[in-house]
Amino acid sequence: MKLKPWLFAAVMLFMISGRAEAADFAVIGQIPIVLNMIILAGAIACLAVTIKLFSLVKDGSLAKGWQLWVASFFALAVGQIFILAEKLDVFAVGFDLSGILYVATVVLWFMGLLQTRKVLG
């Protein structure tokens, strides 16, 4: 692939034009509290919908997948509550319990999808 001279010049100019400064990753990595509250509200809304849908299919073959999704949204909501409590200095968790709950959320979503796929296909 032939590199166009103007693209090369633009990249080189960009690289030498600015001064290098270290990034403050503590500031970059912080999610604002408002965004955490929006995520919590979304998790609670999803939890309410999945509970309603689980009650509709609780006697059917799709029930196990929906049960896993209910547990996953519950884990997401609890994880967000822990994060908000830490950010608002309500209490501090000694280890990253919210990270473990996020991993549990993703694993439960995946297991719910696999279970639903198994039933449907």
C-alpha cells in the first residue's frame, strides 16, 4: 500500500507539534456519579422487566434463561449500589466487590443466552 505524502506529513506534524504530558489516569478513569445513577436506574428498569417476563414464562422451557437474566440484572444493580455508596462515602468495600459483580453479570447474561439458544434452536 502506497502511503500518500500529505497523510505522512500530517501524522508527523501531529506527533511533533504538541508537548508531552503525563495523563492523570485517576481523573480519566472516574465515571461521574450521574452516569452511575443512570446505569443503576437502567439496571433496576431492566430487572423489573425481566421479572415480569420471567413470571410470564415461569412454567415454560424458557424459564431458566429468564431466571439467569433476572439474577444478572440483580447483580448489576447491586454492583452499582456498591459503587455509588463508595463514591458518596456511605461505606467502603475492602476489595473490588463491584468488579466481581460485573463479571457475574456478564457470565449470567452469557449463560442466559446459551440456555435460550439451547431451547430455541
